[in-house]
Amino acid sequence: MNTVYQRFRETADQAGQGDFLFVDAVTAQAYDVPAGRVGWGEAKAEVERLREAYGAAGYGHGHRVGLLLENRPAFLYHWFALNGVGASVVPINADMRSAELEYLIGHSEICLAVTLPRREDDLRAAAKAAGIRCETVMLGASQMPRAPVAAPLAAQPVDASTECALLYTSGTTGRPKGCRLGNAYFLRAGEWYAELDGVCSVVPGRERIITPLPLNHVNAMAFSTMVVLTAGGCLIQLDRFHPRSWWRSVRDSGATIVHYLGVMPAMLLSTPASEQDKQHRVRWGFGAGVDKRNHAPFEERFGFPLVEAWAMTETGAAACIMANRGPRNIGTSCFGKPESFVDVRLVDETGDDVPPGTPGELLVRSSGDDPRRHFFSGYLKDDAATNEAWQLGWFHTGDMVRRDDQGLLYFVDRKKNVIRRSGENISAVEVESVLNQHPAVKTAAVAATPDDVRGDEVIACIIPRDPVSPVDRDAVARSIVEYALAHLAYYKAPGYVALVDELPLTASQKIQRGQLRDLARALPGQAACVDTRAMKKRQP
């Protein structure tokens, strides 16, 4: 078994008419799809129908196809079907706007985009601006457009090393990078998850896994989906996280495992306590980033462990580290001890190993003869970045971590210049490149500032092109945010805009990121800093 499609087929044949998906009432209403169960047999029939349609239209090995389908069941059907003909999928975040779409389409060179009707014109315009010949087909269309070019790798076999998906991560020094992920990457994610033990055991064919995380991210696409394809059971893929209806969705679906982001426990703890808080079937939660202050109170109130884990899009399960065995050291940012399949180092800025208790950058690799086994295949069109990430045979994560005397690892901070807001990684450089095009902006510097609910919020420090009077400050700030919202996903737009006279710079006149981070923490609440968080709303 070498492909995701083959694993889906095998498990579907074994599962018969058991539940493959469960669509809760809130998701059904959001997407205007039927609520309730979808059997493995029903899903298999739809995947086969689509696979035949793609093959007949000429799509195959070497093609990339964009999927702008949010978290709909159709995303999974199209993914498995395209994998069945050897094509790779490029998940497209539905919150992306013109600048982001133009870059993604141009960089990935997708030849087809499967999209929601309301976004088809946007995709066509972005493809035209990028100079890419890309067909579009609306979800539910009766006919598949012909492939614009023949499958470039049609003569080569499809196997475990074949690209299955291209997922984009936030770039730290430039544009987002496209991570090429092979079939083996996804298959290993499902196998690793299915083999978990300790407080995170998986019962074959019995688990019902609920996740509100987006299918354009690795957690939902490679972990929750692939463990269901590997161990059987049912996937409950929500449209997104709804704090008010979360527990109803959990109970109605019969969920036994939940996937979470750090922001979720904080929101759920803020709701009034209820006698129903422990009336559910959940045995454990899989996630990362829970606030230290909320970890123990959440487990006490809701009655199941939140098991912290560490991984990246680049590493997948090849280097996933999880606190699934004791001591979990709740409320300390502990994410467990590495398993034997992964080698770990913590190093200082000179590359020397640091002693226990001292923070260092986390370096990882697969143990054995192949250090890159089951990792990403590389950054698309960027061998230099791939080689830099793999210096001296170790993958450099950019995360600062410390290790205690027992070998347990604790997350400290991000070394990379990335803002993490409600689980979304945001590149400061990407946002700056857009803000610097606004006519009122001379120079923009973007950083993270703490947010009690979302972890980080985006703050933009702006040197105006012309002096701005206090009476005009709000209007200029709002104009800058409106410009950002027109060109970027809403969550990347600044939640605060600070108009400043100068920025901290290095001797070579580059932004001094360390000093900028300190400045960003101090600015909210000051007169020159405008709170624009209310403008950041999800757009249709």
C-alpha cells in the first residue's frame, strides 16, 4: 500500500457501512449540506465517481489541483480521488484575498482549482494576474474541464514518494513556502497516531474524532484524517470552532477524541459552568499551545486530559513529540519526551549543545540511516531554503526549547519571526510587504503583541509618509487596515496600528526584531496606538 487513496479504499472495504464522517447540525447549516452520518461505502462511491471523472478529463501524475472547499466533506472526496490518479492537491484557505491567491497560484502552478461558486471569479483573476493557465470548476458541477496540459509524469509510477499535497507555511524572511508532502508522509502520520499508547490509546474502528481545525493545515489533513483512514472509525470535521455550540457538537456526534488549539480551552473555560460539563464520551484531547494557567483547570472541569504535542508541517509525524505518558507536568508547557524514532538536539547560536535547563533551538531528524525519512520532501522551487533548514543533517525548527534532567522537553518561545494568532502562523514579512504599498505608509514593521484570547495579535508599527495629526490618527489607521483586509486573509490584518516616528534598526538598517517585539508588547493602550481588532472579521 503506497498511497492515501489505496489506504482509504482498503479501510472502506473493511469498514462496510460504518460511519466514515459525521456532519453536525452547525456545520451542516454553515455549508448547506445534509447533517448526520456518511458511511464508508457512500464515501467510497463518491471518491470513485470523482476519480473516474478526473481520469477521463486527463488529470494525472505531475498535475497540481487547488481545493478551495473549506472543511466540507467534498474536500476529502476530491483529495482522495485526485490522489487516486496521481495528482497532488494544494489546499487553498478560503480567507485568502487577491495578493495571496496570485502568489499561491503562480508559485504552485496549479492547472485546476475546485472552488466554491463565490470565489471562482477571484481565482480566475488571480490566475490571470499570475500568468498561469488554470481551469476552474465549481463544487457540484456536472462536468469536469479538460486538463489544460498533459500529465507531465504520466509515464512514471505513482508510489509512496509521489507528491500527495503541497501545503504552504508562513515564510519568516519572505513569501510563504510550499512544503512538498509525499504519500509516505501522510501514511506515516496515520500509523504513528494509530500506535499511540499511554493516555492517548486509539481503539481500532471505534474512535470518533472531532476537529474544528482547517483542512488546509497539517493537523486536520495529516493527523485526524489519516488516523481514521488507518485505524477506521469516524471523522467529525467541523466548519470551525464555535464556543457556544462546541459541547453540543461533541455530544451529538459521540466524539471520543478532540483536537484543539491553545485558544480553545481559554474560550471554553470562560463559559458558565454547567452540570453537563462532564457529560460526554471524550477520553482525551490532542493539541498544542494551551495556556499554562488554563491547563489544569480545564482538565478538572471537563474531565479529560489535554495532551500537548509538538510537530511542524515540515516534520509531520516523523518527529512528532507528545506528552502521552507521565509525568505530563501539566501547566508547564511540557510536550513530552522524544520517542526512539526521532533524534533531538538543543543547540545555542554557535551550534553547540546546551545543558539541561538551558533553552536552545530544537533540531530534529529521523533516527537511523535516513535522517529525512517521512519528513517533507522539500520546499517547492527553493532548494536553498531546504538546504538551510537541513544544515549538517539536522532539521532546524526555529523553536526554542529546554530539556529537564529527565529528558522531558518544554516549549519556550519561537526563534522565528512568526506571529501565531488563534492557531494561524502569520509571517510578519508578508504582512509588511502589503502594508508598505499603502500610500500613507513610509515604512511598516509588524510583530506580535500578547492577546488573552488568541495568543498573539498582529500589531503594525508605521512610520507615516507624511505627518499625521492626532485628529486624523484613527482614520489613517483604519485606512491601512482596510487596505490589508482587501489583500490578505482577515486574520493577518493588524489588530493594532501604531504610528511611530522611528523603528529599531540594526547597523545595516534592517528592522531589529528583538527590540521590535519588546516595543510591540508596550504599545497597546498608548495614544499613538489604535485598536483595530473590531475590523478583523471573517469575510464571505
